[in-house]
Amino acid sequence: MKTALLHISALLLALPVSVALSSPVLAQKKAAEPAAGEPASQEQVQSDISTREIAIQSNFTGIEILIFGSVDFSDSRTPGEGTYDVIAVVRGPNEPIILRKKERVAGIWVNGPGKTYSTVPGFYAVLSTRPVRAIASDQTLKALGIGLSDLDFGRYTQGNPNEQAYRSAMIRLKKEKKLFQERDDAVKFIGRSLFRATVALPVNVPIGRYTVDVYLFRDGAVASKSQGSLEVNKAGLEKLVYRLAFQRPFIYGMLGVLIAVLAGLAGWYAFRRD
């Protein structure tokens, strides 16, 4: 009887120790398991651009920049399954624009009343793996400001046919100058995680700071976002002339008059008759 009682006491003493030893293991297993509703993988998009600064000189005829990146912590699904989509948005500095409609008065075409748009991007391009409307819902695209139809130009135009006509005309003019671009197949996947895209900046591209936002979509939802930037500036003689014209307009005007006078005197001296 005493021997049995000793065995039972030993078992009772060892039980709390075994429970205490197993509790951290159970807690660790629970912490490792993802909560309900959370994705099993945590994808992150990493991106960069081929240049950080563009210098505009007299021989500038436009430039093509490369946007490239990869999907980190990918679950190794192939792009052909339609799991991942990438949208790259290149946006230049905002500028105010006054849009006027030609009107005929007494047989002469003159500028009519204008509409002022205060926040129009000087350059805007949307590059994607496929049509953006097939990647995400209209609500998501509008919230992110992706697409020409969802851009905020600083003027309310919804539900007004006249305002919509002005807005459509401005977008059309910007497209003709290649300052607004939408390309549904510009982003290409190279393998399962690498991607690349190119965008052409025209010769008339405005100067300033440009932002490059790269969105990674998975099954219609934003999984990750990466942002970069580049600077477009004048260089050389063009930089000096630009600064004089916009920062010292009086000196710029006087120099223009002086150059005209000197050119006139040089022409008179060269072609004079004695």
C-alpha cells in the first residue's frame, strides 16, 4: 500500500512540470498560425527606375525610362494564373490650365469664356499588365486615383455635360501631345516575380519632380505599393534662359531688345551700300 501511494504521489508531482513544459510549445504553435481572414503570404513589391534625373538641353528629343521591380515573398504562383497584376503610375507636377472654346463672332473666330482647372498633371501615364478595369473595381481605382477618368483636376464636372465636354477636350489635347498616356499591356512579367515597363517622355515634357507609384494587385485588391521619384530639369544655356524668363523677366526683356538692336546693326553693316 505504501509503495502504491508513493507512485501516485510521484505522478501528481510530475504532472504540473509536464504541463508547464508543454505550455510554451502550444503557445508558440498558436502564435505561428495566421489569424482567420489574414492572407497566408505577405507579398511586397519592390521597384526602381532607370534614372533619377533628366537634363533637358538643346539637343533633347525625348527620353524613354525603364521601370522595373520584383514581387518579394511571392507564393510562387505563375502570372498566367491571373493572381498578380501590376499598375505603374507616372505623374508629373501639377499646373493650372485655362481651357477656352473658340466662338465665331461677326465672322471671326475668337476665344470664348474659359474653364480653369487648377491641378492638372503636366504628365500622366498609367502602365499595367492588362486593362485596369479588369484588374480592380471602379471604386478601388477611384480611391487610388488611377486612370484618366478618375483624375481630380480641381474642378467638379460630374453630371454636367458642358463641363464633361471641356474635360474630355483637355484630355484629348494632352493625349495628342503624348503628355497623357494609358497602356494596358506595358508591364511585362519576366518569370514569376520580376517585371518591367517602359514609358516615353516627349520632348515637350514639363520640368519638375515626377512620382512613380507601383501597385501590386492580387485578386483585385492592393497587396503592396512602392514609390519612387525623378527630377526633370533644364541644363546648360536652356537653364539660364529659363531662369531669366521666369525669375528675372525685366532683365530677360532688356536682353531681348539688346540682342535685336545688335542684330539689326550687324545686318545694316553687312549689307550697307557705300
